[in-house]
Amino acid sequence: MVIKRKCAACKMIKNRQELIKITKLQDGTLKINPTSKELGRSVYVCKNEECIRKFIKKKMIKMGLKYSNQNEIEKIEKELSEMFN
């Protein structure tokens, strides 16, 4: 069975393996979750530079995860940005 999820940036529905999963863990921290083994509220973004740039610019972590810890958000945004630098 193929699991589908929607990219927060472009709104396209894709296979979960084609997306990056960012999860808010039980302890309140954020994690890029490539294995999907961590449980918690999650948001997905395509593995392409255009979607990641839009995702960061529009503050979609804050909205999608209902999360306000700016230090954690900046850490994840930096990790996402470094994927294409």
C-alpha cells in the first residue's frame, strides 16, 4: 500500500517517500524525520529547492505544526536550506 501525503508548499499529493517529513516530537522539539518512525504532529515538503524555499519563506513550520519556538524553527529551516547548498 502506497501512503500519500500533501506538500505544504505546493499542495501536490505525492508518495510519502518523495517528501521530507518534519515532526514535532512529544518533548516539544522538531526533527527532520526521514524514516517516519518518530511519532508526533508532522508536516511534509517536497524534496526540491523551490518547495523548500517557499516552505521557509512562508513560515509553514509555524503554521503547519502550530509551533512557536523560533530557535527550533530556525534550526530546521537551516537544515533544509543546507540540503541544496
